[in-house]
Amino acid sequence: MDLTKILKVGDRIYTPLFGYVSIESINPNKKYSIKAYAAGFGYVNFTSKGQAYEDGPECLLFPS
């Protein structure tokens, strides 16, 4: 599933890696197309499939 077509800048979503994050930017033309801000961690990036690593086994972004 391509999350860049579903998520919007400003959305607050959950990831088991960082807790709740805020979507800061979405660029479907980049490998890591979703940039989010995680309090205590700073900016983190995810693929359009919600993976923290391109070859990651699963989606790690969940709507709150």
C-alpha cells in the first residue's frame, strides 16, 4: 500500500519504533518519501510502504 496517497502533512500517526509521530513532509519521488518528527528522536524517515528500512519486512506506521 502506498501511504503517500493516504497520509497528509500534519497527520499524527503511531509507530512502534518511536511512539506517536507527526508527518512533516511527503515526497513520493524519494526512496524515503515520508518524513516525520518524533519527540525525543528528531526527524525520522519512512518509505512509501511505511518501512523504516527499504528492505524492512513490515509497515511500521499506523493511524492513531
